[in-house]
Amino acid sequence: MAGLYIHIPFCKQACTYCNFHFSTNLSAADSMVACINRELSLRQPYLQGEALTSVYLGGGTPSLLSSRGLRKLMDGVHGTFEVSSDAEITIEANPDDITVPLLEDLAQVGVNRLSLGVQSFHDDDLTFMNRAHNGSQSRKAIELALDKGFDNFSVDLIYGVPGLGMDDWKRNVDIVVDYGIKHISCYALTVEEGTVLGHLVQKGKVTVVEDELVEQQFVYLMDRLEGAGFEHYEISNFALPGFQAVHNTNYWKNSPYLGVGPSAHSYNGVSRSWNVANNMQYMKAIREDKLPVTSEKLTKTDQYNEYVMTRLRTMWGCHTEEITAFGPEYLSHFHQHIEAPREVGHITQKGREYRLTRKGKLFADRIASDLFYVS
């Protein structure tokens, strides 16, 4: 299985918390699509002929592309790679971009899954995050997507937002469940350096939400969604049976993927590479048939640590049979350091499989860090 990620580096405006690479100047959008298609051709050998089981258009805000841009992009994908007949093809979209013509365009180019960046249904939260939509637009976008037959789509929500109390958070989650959404991705608001939010926190103009409230909101999330029949298949992701995201699941299971577009990352099991995070530099290089890529070869330690970091977050957990492939020293290290969290009830063991318990999910990053091998 192989995946393709396409980074579309354009947004209407900057969200306060976002540290992804993007530009609010859309004048180069058509030129960027042409360069991404050229990069697809240049990097075609990377996946060694494997058929794509997933294509993910992320960003940025790929729903800002014109109909012509979307068609050219997807024509480039199909003209360069074999795409499985049942491949998951996802596009990230903001609620204010969702219209009947856009949904029809997406269906025509083969998009069969939406990832809708709702974040909150409360206007105060959206204003704080500097989102371009409001709660009413989110509801309308969901209803339009369902009406046009997009049954398979995900809604993003953010918790731990300053001013977001428990009652409002419960309403956010309940609204999504009541709509019958099949997949929900929920993230705790993170303060990143270089963002507007990071600056506001540093200046004392915004107070970070206390860990206790963030934990309460996460616990409610787990209770409510699991009670509604969702599988908590990764720390931040919940899906009804049969609706797990193929693309992200491949990430967590260490399958190879190619990333194209400025700042996009690629991984093939033995190395990782990433494109320059600058639109002009990226396009200049591609036009010269040069790849603006930095690569690093992954050592066995890198591969083991990445395996622990990704798999521990999932419902599949870590398997000692798989860890054995890295070498006996890694297996010994894992056994030595997994005992402490297991003894306090943060890890459950079934045969050779180790998974986070419900309580352990609150400490996932710390547990993974303790399991890392330092060579």
C-alpha cells in the first residue's frame, strides 16, 4: 500500500494557532498546480511502482483551488501513478468554501472523502482562532455535503480552547454525532512558536487552558463517541466501523508515502525527505527540473523510535514480533521500559501486543518518550 500527499499552500487568512506552511496570496495558484504536476512526474519512481491506495489533498486549504486547478491536479495524479479502483481520495475543505458547484466538481474529479475543518460550532471560538467561517456555515456545509452524497467525511474539532467551557465542548461533540458523521478528528489546542497564538501567550494576553480542563474535555470526547459506536483507533481520531481514514492509517502503520508540494514530507521506510517550505523557491527549482528536497537516512534507532511513536497511539499498539525485526537490543529495551506503565495500568498486554489503556491515552507522549531508544 502506498499513499500520496499533495500540499496546497494557500489559505484565505492565517489561523492564530497554525504553523503549517501557507500563503494568503493566491495569485500563483495555477502556477503552483503546474509545478506540483511536474514534481509528480519527477518523483514518480519514489514509490517503486506501487499502486496508490490513498490520495490526500491537504494544506493550506485545497478547497480554494479553482475547478480547472482541481481537474489538472487529479489528471496529473492519474497520468503519473496507478490509482487503485477503490482508493480513498480526500480533500481538506473549510466550511465557507463548501458550495453545491464545488461538491459537484469534487465528485467529478474522483474525490470521495472530505475532511471538513469545522474546529467549533461556537462563533466566539472561531473568532478567537481567526477562522474564516462561522458556526452557521459549518452546519450548512455538513448538510450540503450529506445532501450531495458525501457520506464518507470527517469533521475536525479542537478542544482546550481558551473560553471553551465543558458545556460548549459537549455541544460541539453532540452536534457532530447527531449529524451522523462517520469520522471525527479532535485535537487539543497547541501553542506553537511563531504563531499569533504563541505571541499572545508570550505577551500574557492569552492564558493557556489548565491541563485539568483539557483532560476533562478529552475524557468526555472518549465517553461520548465510544458510547455512540465509534472506534477510538488513534489518539485524535474516531471512526464508525469501516470508516477509518485509509491515508492516515497508512502513516501510523509505517506504509510508504510520497509528499509533493512545498513543505511536503515523504517516507519509504528507510529514509525521510521534505520539500523546501517556500513557494517561490519550490517553483523555481521545479521549473528547472530540480527537486527542492532534503533527505535523511533513517537508522535502525530512528525506525524503532518512529514505530513506537506512531503505533502506540493506535488501537493496534506495539507488537514485540514486529519490534524483533529492529534487533534484539531494541526488543530488550522495549521489554525493560514497558513494565512501568503496564504496572500502573497505562498499558495493557495481550500476548505479544501492548496497547494504551483508556487512562494511558492521557499520557501517550510521555510513555512513548520513555520507550525511545537512545543510541
